[in-house]
Amino acid sequence: VRDVVCIDDFVRIAKKALPIALFDYIDGDSLAEVTRRGNVDDWAAVCLEQRVMRDVSTVDTSVEIFGERHSFPLGLSPVGLAGMFAKRGEVQVAMAARQHDIPRHLLTFSSSSVNEVAAKTSAPPWFQLYMLRDKKIVEALLDRARAAGVNVPVLTVDLPVVSVRYRDYRSGLGRNISLQAKVKGVADLIPRYGWLLDVVVRGHPLGFGNIEDILRGVERTNVGARIDRNLDDSVTWRDVEWIKQRWKGKVVVKGIMNSLYADQAIKAGADAIIVSNHGGTQLDGVLSTAKTIPEIASRVGGSAPILVDGGIRSGLDIVRAPSLGTSSCMVGRPWAFALACGGYSGVMKAIEILRFELSIAMSLCGFLKTSGIVGFALPRGT
Ligand SMILES: Cc1cc2nc3c(=O)[nH]c(=O)nc-3n(C[C@H](O)[C@H](O)[C@H](O)COP(=O)(O)O)c2cc1C
């Protein structure tokens, strides 16, 4: 990763390092992949104001969320099965995030369990939760997360069912495919011996950390179908109220794309919301997150912190997010690709790049503090 200079470089390198099925799992989107492109393009279309002669010799990139100060307004979004991208992937990512003092998530669908990650990284993380049909499993997950030091559960609400993902169907990720497709998949592994050695040989056990109970006895090729069946498609705001009551602490809701739902999430007990369309992997055709924020910020801004993810790819984008009304932003694919390229060092490098670009962007925009960024950018054409 020494020669990497920007986030897009990680994508190119990861394409060569990862089996195609895994690269497509991270890179791909649902159906025609329109929303993912919109997420990236619409950040780039937010114009920034060039403010000069403002003495930018001391720029403070830090930000406060839930009373805790972080080094800059970036968090790492939950991306499932990071243990397949690099050896014990979740542990390596958590270590890099802790080193940079930025928020990161433990996950429902992770390769390493909550306990394994928490044992190796002391800072209290957030725990991303999916609502599952069996509430006893949800309760057990929450209890395990609390015991491991988690202080904020993040309920993802935009995945009552798993969307259609053509690339995954073709590669057979977690599903049964033809013998011919299987042979092609195995042949594809031969030049990826670095990944084989790192993940398959040294990365054991390759499990599903927190949900092994649900998957007991299931053929590994049928895992996708079993997970789909266990997601609770009857989930409503009452479940947010239930989690809030049970957790008795701060709760975040992720997957809000509309001011009405932002309002409802807060009324149901959310202490913060994450504006997110799951990186475009769920409802293809939904608006980009950049275009959604102004409407949400005008309705609920001030009553709860607003975070955002989807398409953030540079330090400029990290300035653009609070300029439209958010407290902080998060990235998913950028850290996933960085992890695949260089493990802990790759993620460290990705975070360093984003932080450096942010400090340059703040200087050129004349912002001395992140709290002063609000209200200076305008979508092009307004
Ligand atoms: C491969 C992949 C797996 C993901 N897994 C999860 C998950 O398990 N839970 C979740 O809440 N979001 C998940 N997401 C969504 C991310 O948390 C995040 O919203 C999205 O990646 C942000 O967009 P970006 O990748 O453009 O930064 C996943 C996204 C991708 C691409």
C-alpha cells in the first residue's frame, strides 16, 4: 500500500488481490447499480466556497459525538464478513480505527465475534444490529455486546429483506450455483494465492462470529438463504422502542432516507440517525444520501445528531457532509478495500489519506474547526 495516494487506488489493487466473487460482493450493488453511482457523483457536485486570508495555521479537525471527542468527523460503517477480506479482518479494522480514535462498528454479520474484537481493542465500540425473527437471539446479541463493552447499538432499518444483487447471484456467493460456475470460481483463486494464504490458511476459524447458532448444521453454500429467512421482515418503529427500553442507553438508527422517517426514528427513541441507503446495495433507484440530507437536516437538525454514509471518497466529501447539515460521516467500501489491500496497514493508510485531505480542504475553505463548517456549501446550480 506504500504507493497508494487516494481511496480509488485501493479499489484497483483490491480487484487483483481478492477473488472476483468477494471483490464483486464489496463493489457491487443491487440491480442496475444506479444509486451507488449517484451517491459518489452527488457529493462531487456539492460546491465549496473558497475563503482566503483567514489564518489557517491552526486547523482543528476533531469532532464531538455523544460527548466523546474523535480525531475527525469520520466513522467506519459496518460492512459484513470482513474476515473474508483479510485475516481476522474485523480485529484489524477495529485496531486501526482505535489507533486513529474514530468510531467503528462491531456487526451482527461478522466473521469474528463481538467478544473476539472487543478483547483485542479496548475502546467502547458501536454494535450494528439487524432485527432477527427470533427476539431471544437479538436479546442475547445485545447482552453479549454490552458485556463486551459496547455503548451504542445501531439498528439498521433498511434491510427487512435482502435485495437483488446480480453480481452475487452470478458468483454464487452463499448460494448454490452450477458446477461450471464453481470450477470457474476455483480457477480464479489460483492467481490470488496471497489471499488464500492470508485468509484461508491463516485466518481460521472462518465462521459467522455472532450468528453461528442460527447457522448450525447449514451447508456453507446455503448460508445466504438461511440468513434471508432469519431477517425479520415485520420490523417497525415499535422495535426501535423495544430496543431503546431494553438497552436503557443511547441508540442509533441507520438507514433513514426521508425527513418523515427521521422524525419517527427520533420519536421512537433514536438518539442519532444515520442517513444511509446501504451504499446502494438495497433499494436501487433511491436518491443519493448527499441529495437527501438538506431536507432531513431542515426538519430534525438540532434535535439529534445526523450522520451520513454512502459515496464518501475523499477529505473534500468529509467537509461537504457537515456543510449540508450532518455532524459526521462514515465510509464503508473504502475501508473494506483498504483492508483487502494491506490489512491493518491498509486501513491505517486509508484513514490517514482521508484525514490529511480533510485538513487541506478545511484550510482551503477557511474552516478552523469542524463545528464551523455548517452552511457554506451549495449543491451546484442553486
Ligand atoms: C459489502 C457490503 C456489506 C455491508 N454490510 C452491512 C451490514 O452488515 N450492516 C449494515 O448496517 N450495513 C452494511 N453495509 C452498508 C454499509 O454500512 C454502508 O451503509 C455503505 O457501505 C456506505 O456506502 P459506501 O460503501 O459508499 O461508503 C454493507 C455495505 C457493503 C458494500
